[in-house]
Amino acid sequence: MKNTSLVCALTLFGMAATPVLAAPVVVTGQRAIVDDEGRLVRVVNFSDLDIATPDGERTLMRRVRGAVGSVCAPAGNFVAETSCRNYAWRGARPQLALALEQARTNPSLASATLSTLTISAPPS
């Protein structure tokens, strides 16, 4: 039940996010990079956060929303922008769920094994 609630919450949160469209690329830090598959990608680091707390989780979600926005550039086309956002969130949600679950069940292991998420736009 707890996992179902988390997945539902992440799904609703992702649907409410309003980033924009672009090609997938991998990025670290503040910039996005293009990967071998032509996708714009951004790596979201959260090693400085305690995501087992509500404040840490909110901060991580803001960072992911920002990363989705950075890999999805405005296309001037609602359908294309929505498609990019949906693609990026579909990739982000399982990573978020895993990170949050690990942080809640075994915080010491979670911080040692998972401290970044990779957000990407669809291949161009």
C-alpha cells in the first residue's frame, strides 16, 4: 500500500510538472549534455540532501523538475513539449521511487549507493 501511494504521488507530481521539450543529452552540474543516442541528459545530484525527510524530498523534486525543464526546451508546440516532459518523467519516476525507498528503509546504504538521477529527453 505504501509503495502504491508513493508511485501514485510521483505519477501525479510528474503530470503536474511543466518542463519543456528538447533532445536527450547527459549533463552534470548545471548544464545538459548530449549522449551517444542523441538525447539531451542532465544528472541530478542529491548527495547533499537527506531525502528521507520531507524537506529533502521536496528539494529533490524541485531539482528533478528543473532538470526536466532543462532537457526539454520550448518547442512552440504543446504536443511536442508534453511528449518530451512525459518521456523525461517516465525515466525519472522509477529512479525517484528507488532513491526514496532506499532512503526510508536503509539511509546509510542509500547515501553510499545512490546519489544521482539521470534525466533525459527523447532522442532527436
